[in-house]
Amino acid sequence: MNKAQLIEKLALRADITKSQAENFLDATLEVIQKAVAKGEEVKLVGFGSFSRSSRKSRKGRNPKTGAPVEIPGVKVPRFKPGKEFKELMN
């Protein structure tokens, strides 16, 4: 399912227009992204939680030359599904 299909399903489910559904979805995603970027955890009971995690720096190799390269540490978003979401999968 892509974003347009999700918006269409949201509009039908909530009995709103597609543009209202798109605005709501965009606003929701923006709020989650900004909160996680600040280091906050966003918990949606039954669905899951979004958080920020850190990857340590590590050594790698340049595939062309084989020379060692230092890969810097970065912060990455994480999603952990909730219990009800996991149960729905099985």
C-alpha cells in the first residue's frame, strides 16, 4: 500500500474528504518525525512505539580500493511494534 492508497482508505474509514485525510496524515507523520528527531519516544498503545537510537562508529572498507574507512556513528529512527500489532500478524 502506498501513501495515496492509505489516504483513500483513511478518507473512507473516517468519512472525510481525501484532502482532509492527506492533511491529517501529513500532520501526524510530521509530529512523530519531529518528536523522534528531538529524542522523544512516541508510544501508540496497541500499535507500537517510535524512538531514536544511536549506531556506533565502525570500520569498513572501500569496495573499490579495499582501503579501510571509518564509518561515523549516526542516530537512526526505530519502530517497535506493540503487543496487539504483533498478535495480529499471527
